[in-house]
Amino acid sequence: MNRFTYPMILAVAVFAFPASAHGPGAHVHGIAKLDVAIEGDTLTLGLESPLDNLLGFEHMPRTDKQKAAVRAMADTLNKPAILFISTPAAQCAPVSTKLESPVLEATKKDAGDGHADLDGDFVFRCAHPEALKDIEVRMFGAFPHLRQIEVQVAGPRGQTAAQLTPKQPHVSW
């Protein structure tokens, strides 16, 4: 394989997983999705969650308490090293975080009362990627409305899927 082949295979693998039982694009309260991609020394996590899981509401914040909840959510998600604990021997450190959601965009006056989501991209660099074998996801303690995370992993060891819960927050590959 040349140096461009593996990234293409990885991209196809992440998106080739069967859709969840809820169907493509489904929005289910209590359930989030996490895509894990490992390529070279880079660990990329893609999170998709209904805002209700993270805030307890999905509309634009209307009260000071809701505005504070949005700030607290963003502060928590902007600390991925606390939320996503990779195999210690891999020595992975966060290098970037990108969060997208209507509630984070101060210019929007009203996102409606529909089913709004948050999308997060978290990129880590690993000093010893060959040692990377698992991740503990600590989002359940930070976000009590979250009951399950559907995880899909694609990397040099192949593909795997798991359902994480507060009692089982680890995914291994």
C-alpha cells in the first residue's frame, strides 16, 4: 500500500459500519455515537449526541441557569484528556477539539425547539500508538442524562463496535 491507500481504507471503514438499530441520522435521547479512528500516531474521536444528553434540554438557552449549563458543557468537552482515557502506555495527548452545536453559536437568536445535536471532534497524538488498545469514556459521570454510547472503531488492527454504559465505559480493540 502506498501512503495514500491506508487513509482511504480507514475513511471507508469508519463509514461502512452498519447503521444503528435506530436508523441513519436517528436522534435518540440517552444515546450518543462515538467514532474512533486510529491512523499512524493520530487518534481521532468523533462524537454525535442529542443536546438533551448533555444539557437536559435541546432549545437555545433561555435562562441564566441554561446559559450556565451550556458554558459548563463546553468547558467539560474542551477537556478531552479527562473524558477520554486511552491506554496509558500509548501516551496520547489532545491536540485539538472542535465543537459544533446551535447552542454554541452566539449569533443565532433561535434554533427552534427541535431535536438539536452536538458534534465534537477530538484529536490526540500518541507517542506510542502501537500500545493503543483501549479507551475509557468518562462522559457518563459528567453528563447524567447519557445512558449509552454506540462506539465504532477503525484502525490498523481492524474494526470493532461496542455499546458503552455507565457500568461498562471501556472499549478495547
